[in-house]
Amino acid sequence: MQQIMKQAQQMQQQLAAAQEELARAEVTGSAGGELVTVTMTGSGEVTAVTIAPAAVDPDDVESLQDLVVAAVRDAQRAVGELTASTMGPLTGGLGGGLGLPGL
């Protein structure tokens, strides 16, 4: 029983370290051939949005809005991939994080 508790504690420490690593990591999503890019932390916080001047057309704001949404979704997809590659080995494919918030 003591060995199981020790293993659980070790896994908990590894998960905490992986969460910290994700929070420090950054990914970038883009849309429209990189007319719009979004930088996001591994924990999902948007840290930067870059819009190329060519994407700005006062007569077509809707297209720019669509590009921003697409870039955010692309960054979220990248966060999901990063999370899976970082946490996957620790969770052993147990459905993404053992039901713990943020995992």
C-alpha cells in the first residue's frame, strides 16, 4: 500500500511539472496564409494577435473577423496537440487528464 501511495505522489508531481511546462509554452495559430496570427500559451491564454496590413479592408470587416476566429481556433488546436503530447505519456491515455481541471 505504501508503494502505491509513493507512486501516486510521484505521478502527481510529474503532472504538476507538466502543467507548469504547458503554462510556459507558447504556440501560434494562423489564418489566411498568416495574414492573422495568434500566439497562445499552453494553458490557453492569448498573448498576442498580429494582423498584417493586407488583411485590413474597411469595406470588408467581416473577412478580417473570420480570419481572427480561424487563427484563434488554429492556436487552440495547437494547444490541444501540445497538451496531448505533454500529458499523454503521464495519463496513459486515460481520457485526457484523469478528470482533473486543467488537464
